[in-house]
Amino acid sequence: MNEWTLGITDSRPSSWRSCQPHWDDEKIVASSSHTFYDVMNKLCNSAIKNRREYDHGINEHLWNMKIMSMDEAMNPPSPDERLMRMLEHDDDSDGSDDSMDDNEEKYRGNVTIQCPAEAERGGYEDFDDPDAQIMNSDIKLNSGVLPEGYILAVTYDYGTTTLLYLKVLKIRSTAVQSLLEYFSMEANTAQMVADLKAVPAYNLPLEQQIDCHFPYASKAFLGYYLPLFKSKTSKDIGVERRVMGSITLGLLSKITTEVDTVFCTMEDRNSTQDLLFCPGVLDLNELMEVVNKAWEPRDRKNDPDGLEQFRYDWISRWVVGANDDAEYKRIKESIEDDTGFGAKRLLFRLDKDGKSTSSFEFEKLFPKTFAMMKSGKFRWFRYKKGVLRVIVGRGKGEGSRECEPKQVLRTWKYDFKSFHEMLCAVEASWVWKGRELTAEDVLPEHDSDLGPSMPLPKEPTCYGKEEDAVVISKCAVTALAISEEEGGKTVLYSGHDDGTLSKWSLDTNEQIWSKSIYPDGTKDYERYTACGLYVKETPGVAGIAVRSDPLKKGRPIVFTWTDAYNGYPSADFKDRGASVLKAWSGVDGKFICEYVCDIGNEQEDGSPARPSISAVVFCKVFYDRLGCVQDTILVGLHCCCNALKYDEKYSDFDIEEAREFSEGNIIPFLENSHGRSMDSWRGHSGMIRAMAVVREEYVVSVSITSGCGYPDQMILWSLDEAGVPLFRKDFYDHYQSNLFKRKLSRLNDVDGIGIEGNELLISDKHGDRIVSATLYDEGDDGPIIEINGFAGLGTKYYEDEGFHGRMAVSEKYVSVAMEIDPTAWIFRITGNSSHKNLDRRDGNDRNFRADYDRSDDSMEALRKKRAGREMAAGKVKFPLFGGNNPPRKKRKPGAFGMIDFGSDEKDGFGRGGPITLAMRGRHIIGGFSNGSLVKFLLPDTFAETKPSLNANDRSSCGSLPSDEWHVPILDCEDD
């Protein structure tokens, strides 16, 4: 016969990593003669009853119990990761290389105990854990199913859910059958009463006590229910029913800055939502008055917030100081931007010049507590489920609201009849190691560090704010280029989704000329909302590059390309022509010539290839056939190829063999020949995504895979031998049979490449991360490119949002932005390879599971996500939509106050950040979905040392989706 002792908590496992729960507060003891149903029944009549006294019966609601390891409880994998583990676990004989699994812990499914109602219905499935073993509740406890140290997670009521976590503290053998018993923390009630009476304020008349002055706040601090609306009988204090979980008061945390604090919190009974939150340290008299105001029932006929449609625990009250204008503005703007995926937030503060309506003086009745909470040290108390703890030192765990036993000055297990009585208990608890603790005392163990616990990376200097922006107007902007003309004139070329190309003076902000160069397809290619893709690519001007005319010095030639197929809209897609790179006079917009991208190849299905243009760069290339160096236009195509597999350094590369096998997806044109193409460059199997010129010696190109769109390969090409690759870095293994092991790098989505000297700076993850890389071309190994590391900007909240990242490249700097945020981050290209903030880990995403779901909301995760900000040389903040917000339908609350998004984001304007960027010396320009063009002028330190007419000619990046309506795959000529 075995006996189990299980500790009980409702603290979420995510907080246990820094602070284990107080397992001794509640315990249950059971033996191997008891079933899991018996244990659940005891919990319903004890621990669950303590949390929901009016509906806690074992047959009143559905429930389940899940058995898992401590690590599984603290670090739960996402459903996708569980599925991945299942597939890997069942795929041990696939013949693939399992070397990546050698150091991985073998997957073990959990056990889920289902309630009888579920068992009778049959077919129960744990959707959060599809690999869990399902058992009925009539089985008896045994150490094989419930081992020591494991966690029993209890879910009661799938609607208004109550969660408990039981830890098996010990299992011991016993000769006698144990009773099934529940224990709560024992308390010396007589001593507590004596200590309460010793507090001078304890015996004050009721009319002088705090509950009389602040009746609503006092009830709230005791955890009682308070109605939202006044009743007809004027009984508005509420019923004697506790509906709150943890309640704290006092400075318990400084998070990112000295003013980013937590001073007062009131959680719902399941500790999932703050019913009240005070982020700043307030005078206790002011706090009590504003909290009382926040909880005061309102007139049902005067309800501007529409609270009647919200659940009681779906309303969160935020309180700030009367004179804290900055915090009030910040929270107010945050509430106005609420998307509806969360509680309804209400903001309260007292009138600035208003005087207190109460004669209550906190410092006179509770002088020790008042002094402690004004001391600037971490002094606070927590009341939860009938247990009061008075605490010193920084809060631990989730939300910084837990504590270690050594931090507790005193614990009270006492049924307080009033908030006055509770504060008397707090007043009697300021004792440290047998002597009275004063506000001036410093406890080295707890007070040595009173600064922020998670200071965020330092933000760079902001060189442009919304109010500093200069706005130029046009229709939706899809491409930009800044050029320096003779006489020091700076001009901007802008491409738009209606097919127009415009030229602007950045000195006067006036349009010089505008010309329609492509058909207007905006009505056929409607913008749409899907998976975060708020602004769809349209067949307007996809890219712009500017070059100096070799025949006439100082005359600009503007090169453009489009995402629309050649012949649109008059011809059907199947009858399209080859894609065309067009050249125009920068003086007046007159057409000069075109370069036809006809690779003379069929697809695997026999139809003509004719892919879209993805990227275009200009460089000098030596052609052995011509015996000389030629100014060359390299055009990267949006198509897949059948490429021969050579080693990464191409030591066995045979250019004739490659030519005979298949065409490549990089076409060189002789720039001054008005259209002559040379042999295509073979090497990539995936679609070209980006290209950049390196020191006039090399070209680097990046391709992506079809379908998923992950980076496929990076190839370094020689400019001394046309079409000869020198080095390849593979990011994706198409030959790996296990789908989840194919990705070889964390690189996610390349949105641009900046190059200075030997250093590369890549925009990745749709503009939410920068990647540092270095070219090494000295020594016997030949040229290679190494990834140095990754650094996030933290713009994304969800991993799958924001598909419009952009990078603009200047001489020595790059700027990075994405459509979901108005900030553009500026980086110096060099000097990043050794930065301390780089995360130098690389490999398959599976190796970084710990960085994902389980810690997404932690401050440490936020620090990591924003590590790249400290590396930035500066930033500018554009006004949303360029300061010209489009008209949008008003969002209406749906069920539980959730907002219906379908009404306003289907207009395709997105969230208001730039959808394209240009940077040149001191100028940085953002183009927006509603047509705004916004200019900032940076300090002189950003000025270019060699102003040039050329623009966007050294680096280029496409944005066509990898799963667009048609991705050609070139046929193999050698069977």
C-alpha cells in the first residue's frame, strides 16, 4: 500500500521556473486504494470549493486531470510541436539521418484522466495534446501512472474554468490504508488575535476605519464581488462572495525602467486576468480614493463603455496618478488601439486639481505600512484564498507576484472581517529576524538591487518623429529610388500600383513629371487579408533602379519592372510574353529601350517558361567569349531550375556541363547594347529573391524554395568569370525525407542585403530581424560567406504576422521597416559582426523551441526579441499612413466584446506602416498603401561621401510570394 502527498496550487507553471509555489498551503493525502475519481471528488469539496463556493460539485461540470512531468508542465510545447514530436516518434525507420536527434529527449506522451460524463459519451480527445493516453477516472492511484515529482493538472468547468496543479511531493509505503484527506495551512489563531489587538488602530470606531471611507475599494481588497451597476434597493456593496484570486499592494516590481513598476493588482479567481492594475507608485490615500472610484457601481442608464455586454471577469480597471500625464496618455492610447482580443480596459484617475473627498489619513492609522510603501524599496503584501503574506524583496514568478519563503515576514491564515482588520495585520508584520523593521533599514539580501529587473536594450536616437515628417501625396506606392543629379539636386522616383512612374524634387517636394508605364490592374488584383498579409502585391511598378547614361554624362536612365505578366490585361496569361526590363529617360520619362527576359526554355510540362522579374543589379563582368569586361545588368527571375549538385566550393564545377543541363534563373544583359543577353547563370534551384554586388569582385544571390518560401541557397559568383559560382551556402535540404528536418538555418525571409567591404547586413523575417554575415576571401580555402548571428527588432507580436518587410540600402547604412509598424530602423552596415547582442546560434528551427511559445510573454523573451534595437544607429518614426489615415468603417464589438475585424481591414490598407522604403545619404523616404510619400532629413553624419546619380543599382530584392498563381520550373535539357 502506498500513500501520496500532493501539494496544491493555482499558480501557473510558467512562473515556477523562478519561484516554486507554496506547496504547503494546501495538501491532499490519498492512498493506492483510492481512485482518481475519489481524489477529484475530494478536491471539488475542498480546494475547488474554496475558489468557487457556489458551483463546485463533481457532477456539475465537465472536468479532466492530466498527468505530466514537471518539465512538461513548466515548458509546455505548442500543439504544432506536439504533432511534430508524434510524427518524428513514429518515423524512426524512415532511413533519414537521425543525427540531429542524438541529444534530444525521447518523446513520452502524457496521461489524461477523463470524467465519467466524457467516458459515457465516448470518443474523448485531448485536442491540446493529441498524443495523450486517455484513461477513465475509476482506475486507482499507482506509481506507474502518477510517479513522485510529477504534476497532476486539474481542469474543472470548460466554460468558466478553474485550474489547479497538484505536485506529488512524496510517495511512501504504509501498512495501513490512509484516509483521503485535505489539509490547509495551520495557524495560531489566538496569537494572531493578540497581535491584531496590539495595533493602536485596531479598536477604532467603525466610522473611523478605512472601510467606512472607501467601502468599494475595501471590499475589493478583500476579494469580494462588487456589482457593475447600482441596484434599485441601493445595496451596491455586493454580496459576501469572493470572486478574486491574488491581490497585492505595494512596490513589488520594477521591470524595464525605474517607472515601469507594479504597485497594486487584483486578479480574477483563476489568476488569468487583472480586474484592477496600478502600474505606478501612488500615495496610499490617493490610491484608495481612485480604486474606490474604479469599483463604484455605475448607473445602468449612464454606461458609455457598454459594460453590460461583457463578462464580469472580462473588465480590467487601470488606475494612474492624477499628475502622471505621460502614463495616462500611454495607457489611453493603448486602450484606443485595443484589437478586442482581451479584456475591456477602463482607465481611472482623480482630477488634477480636485481635492480629496475623504478625510481619511492612511499615515496616521497605519504609519509603519505607509512608511514602508513610500520607502522606494520592495515592500508589499499579498492576499490570496484567505492567506495574507507580508513580503520584502522583488516579486518573483509570473507577473512578479510570487515570492520565496525567505522573503515572507509573516503569514496570516485568518478570516479578516474588514480591510481595516487586514491592514492591522500588515501593520503588525513589519518585523525582521525578531526586531522591528523600519523604512530606513536596508536588507542586503533583498535591497541590494532596487533597479529594473529586465531593462530593455537601449533604443537608438530617434532622428525623425511623426510631427517632423514632410508628406508628399500620390496613389499607393510600390517602389522608390533616390538619385543625386548635377548641381546637387536630389530627386525621388516613385512607382505606384496603378502603373505610373513619377519624378519628384526633394528640394521643393514638388512633382517634376508623371507617366503611366504599365496597365492599371488594381481592380483585378484586389488587396486582401489573409494570414497577416494585409496589403497584397499589385501589378504596378515592382522595382526601380537609376543609372547614369554612358552616352551622355549626367543624364539619368530609369530602369523599371513589374509583377504583371507581359501582355496584361489584353492577353490571357497562357498567351503572355517574356518579362521585360524597361529603360526610361530620367529627364522627361520618355521610353528608351527594353531588355526581354526570354530564357528560351520550356517548363517541365512543356509550356513556355516566361517567369517574372524578381531582382536587378548592375556590375562589371568579364566575359571570356568577348575577351573583355562589360557593364552588365543581372536580372534574377522568379522561377525554379533543375541545377546540378556540386560541392559548396564548386571545386568540380564545369560551366559547359551546367549549360548543357538546363538554363539558369539569372540572366546577364550588356547594359550598353540596348537588349543583348548573354548565357544565363546556372546554380540556383529555387526562385531568386535578392542579389547584391560585393566590392566589384563578386555578386551574392539568395533564392527561396517553392511553396513554403524559406531561403534555399546563397551563392557567391565571380565577376572575373561570367557565370562561375565560387561558393554556396545551403539553407534548405530538399533531399531530406523528414519534412521537419529540411530547414538548415534560422534564416526566414530575406527582404534586402546591404554590403560594405566584406560585411553583409541582411533584413530577415519580413523586416523584424537583422542578420550579420561576413565574406572571407583570403587564404587557401577561397571565398566563403559565414553567418555571424541574428538580432531581432521585436516589431512582430505574433510570429505569423507582417509579411511586408523592406530594406533600403545607402552607401554605408541601411534602413529596415515593415508594414505593421511605423518605425524604420537605421543600421551601419559594418561593425555588427562582433556585437554582443547577436544570437550566434543557427540551425533547424526545432533546435530553438525554447525561444517560442512558452516564454513569448516574458520580459526575457522581449529583451531577446528587441536585441537588434540596441545595435541600430538611429530610427525614424513615420506617421501612420503618412499622416493621411484612410477612411475606415468603425469596428463593432461582437460576442464578449470581441471586435469584428472583417469590416475594416479588408480594405487592404493594412496597419499604416511603410510598404516600401528608400534611403540615400540624409534622405529617408517611406511609401504607404494609401499613396502617401513621407520624407525625413537625417543629420549630416549620414551624408554620403560620394554622391551619385546611380540608385538601387547595387542591391535588389523581390517580394513576389513563393506560392503565387504561377511559379515556372525550367525543364532539364539533359535527361
